[in-house]
Amino acid sequence: MTKPIKNVMFKALAGSWRYQTLNNGQTRFSMTFEYDLKLKFTDKWLVAPILRRGFKQSLANLNRKFQPKQ
């Protein structure tokens, strides 16, 4: 994301994904994600679990896609 996103729930939301080719031919993936909520009390029980679940699913999808073919 190159520009912060603003919507009903978030004051600001931004993130980045980086792929780095390593010397052994593998790829290192790193992700940063920052957000500021308008209603802070919703983070622990609503927003954080939804985002966490989405990140885990995205990483699992990436892992499946880039597994060596057997």
C-alpha cells in the first residue's frame, strides 16, 4: 500500500510486503502493517482477530503457491 487508507473503522491503515531473494535461491517474505482505529476498544475483540486470521490465511496461500513441485 503506498497511500494510507481511511474508512469508517480506521483513522489510518498502511502496510507493505517485501520479497528478498536469498543467496540459496529461496525468498524471504516480510510484511509490516500499521493501523489506527477510530474506536480503539474494538481492536482486541474484533479488529485484531480478523486481521490476524486474514494474515495467516494469506501466508498459508503464499506458502502453498511457492512450494517446490514434486
